[in-house]
Amino acid sequence: MSMLTAQALRCALPPTVGRGHPGPAHAMAAGAGQTLRTLPPTRPRGSPPGAARAAALSAAGISCRLPAETRRGGGAPARQQAMPTQAVTLSLPMEVRRGAPGASGTMQGGPNLGSAGQARPEPRPGPEPTTPPAAPRDRASLPVASLLRIVERVARGISGAAGYAYMGEDPAGAGLRYGLLGLRLDTGDMGGALRLAVLRDSAAVQSALGPDGQTLLDTVQAPTPAARLAPVAGKPLWEQPWKSILSRAAATNVFRAGQNEYCVEELLRPAAQRLLVHTALASGTALAMALDILAELGRDAGLGALERALSGQGAQSVQALRDALVIACPSCRLRLQDLARDKALAEWRPVESEVQQ
């Protein structure tokens, strides 16, 4: 108290002011030193107004010019920040939203992009490619398993118990009849089945045919019938040793697969495309008769005979088709009669459950 009395301090306090509300300045005066301290009014916590912030920076010796707030994509001026010795300007790009192409399907300001970010190719001159028409129901859409059942029924009358290993001698005609359906050597059908086997496993085929196997393959795929019937290593293919070599090879998996594929894809499926457009011929019996003709005459001659039969009375019924095919191939008469009596073939139908979607 003695120190306070000696300096005769006087303190004038204003009325109580709540925080957050500006009021009179707090003044403190000392009589002896005549010291006056002025306190700024109390302000709420948080960011001060722009003017107060600038004044505070200025009092500290910092000059800063702040523009209005910049919003992304709003077209506002670019953000600039000025320093006392060096001005720095920062520009914010326009906001780009994902998946927002323009009317033409391209992003604004960018290349012509596809959905995966790849540049779209430039349009090529000429007409646009057209979508091929869908195959009619029950035509080339039949599954292989369904068609193989028909191949097996036809094979009974041609190769019998020998099946895939069958080799029929016909020096005056086909030369050699090969495999399940007795595919002809002279017409190129045998060569077609061997070619499919090579495509599956060429090493296995070469191993089964021996050192002259490539010469044999070239011969059976020659462009003319006379060239296909030529001897290989001095021997015709319907004589030994080739007949035994081919019989053993034809019973192995790769050769069996080649035979199945050729019989279904090159013989039976083209026949089905021509037959099943006729309601009266949508049966396994008609397909089996057509396949027998193609195997006996060769693919090209057999398809020609089938088309001639369908252009006449053969399209009216299975019986009419058989009569027309017998005219084209008299030696097929007995086999066609057996196929007509086959109950399993008569009941076969290309129903919805058998058609591949």
C-alpha cells in the first residue's frame, strides 16, 4: 500500500462490458508518470474483418493485397498474392466434372475421346458396315452334339463296326474311302478331314503318319482329283503299307476330332441350312438322308444333288425327298430306306432347347 500511495495511482474503469460487444476503451492513468494506456475494444473470436486484418499486417510492416474470394468454376478473377518484394499470381483452372461430355460426345477443350479415354478413329470414307442378318431359327445354330447324333446313325450304314478306322478300297472310283463316313479321297473330303487334324495337333499327325507323312498330306490336299490319287512313296494310299498306317492313325484322338469336325461343319451343317427352311423336312430323317448323299457323292456333288431335289418335289415331304435323292444316287437306295425306318431319327426335332442362342 505504501508504494501505491507514493505513486498516487489513479485508475478509471468504465462500466462492465460483456465480451463480444465493443465498448469504451479501458483507460489507466498514473499521476506521477502521466502514463496513459488505451486498450482496443474487445472483439469476437474468429477471423477479423478484412480492414482490421490489413491494418494489423500493415502495423507489422507487411503489405498484402488480397482479392475477392475465388470459387472453382465460377468465372471469378484469378487469385493473386502480392508480396512486398515480388508479386506472385496463381490462376485456378475451371472445374472439370467427370463424365460430362458436350453435345458432340467430346470433352470441352480436349481431344475427341471415347469412353475408355482412347482417341476415337477418324471416320473412314465409304458406307458404314451393315450388321449381317441373324440366321433363321433352327438353321446353322444347331449344336454340334445334336448333329453328331445324326452323323453316328448315318455311319452305321457306311463304316459299320470299323467306325473311325474304316478304310474302303475303291481304285476305280474314289480311290480310298476314309473314316467314319467313308470320306472320298478323289473329291478332297478325306484331305479336308486330315487338314483339320493337322490344325489341331500337327506334331501328333506327323508322328502317326511317319517320315513320308508330309508328302501324304500334300497329296490328299492337291487341287485336282488326279493329283490326289497319285501314289505316295511309290504306293497308292489304298494299298499297303498306307492303308494300315491310315487306319491306325484315324482311330487316334486327333484324327477322330478332325473327322467329326469335317462331318458336322462341312457336310451336315450346310445340308441343314438348305433343309430346315422347309417345315416338312425339319426332322432327323431328312438330315440323315442328305448327309448320306454328301458322303457318297462328295461334298460339292452332294450339295448339288440336294439342291436339285429341293427345287422339285423333294421339299414336300421326307418320302418325296428320299425318292428324289435315290434318282441322284441309285447306290444309296438301301441305306436311305434304312434311315427312313430309323425311329430315333424320325423323332429327332430341332427343338428350342437344342438351338444355341
